[in-house]
Amino acid sequence: MAKDNQNVFYVNLNEPVEVHRAVLESTKQILGNLKRYESFKKVRTYKLEYLMQLKHVMGEINLLVNRFSREMPNTGLRAGHAKAAAVTVPKKVKAAAASKPVKEIAEHKSKIDLLEEELNDIESRLKILE
């Protein structure tokens, strides 16, 4: 006990309340970081579990596909050729099919315009607040 008392010394702090507050704030930040790290570890374990489940399901699918291909009868037919599968489409249907993407592009542009208008509105509100 006597030796312990010889090595003890005191330091005067100019602003002990501020030092105490700074220590508490840094401790709070450290605890927040530890909490985020623990959630990160939890997400990583979930990810690994789902990955293992995916591998298991993919293995089952491969087994079923192999079993299916073995049990299917062998035929000399292959997937349909382009000439055999070609079906004549009337010109009116082709024109209607071609006009659909133009409408989608017009709708897409209008959505972009709406978003730009909303963004400009928000920026004007922010300028008013400043």
C-alpha cells in the first residue's frame, strides 16, 4: 500500500466539466460505432446463411434438371428453327407495336420534367429559408 501511494499524483484540469463532456461524447460515439459493427456482423451472418441456402437450392435445381433431362424421351428434333417459328404479322400490328416505345419515351420524359420541377420548387423553398 505504501508504494502505491508514492506513485499517485494529481493533475489540475482547467475546465473539468468540458473534459468530462468530451470524454462522454467520445464514449457515446465509440458505443455507436460498436453497435453499427455488431449490426454489420449480424447482416454478414445472415448473408452467409442465405448464400448457403441459395447453394443448396441451386444444387437441388440442378439435380431436378438432370433427372428431368434423363427421363425425357430422346428425339431427333431440336428447338424450332427461325423459318419454322416465323409467323407473318400484319402491318397494322407492326405499326402499333412500333408506336408504343415512343409513348413510353414521352411518358419517361414527362416524369423527368416533373422531377426537375419538384427539384426547382424545393430549391426555391430552401432559398427562401436562407
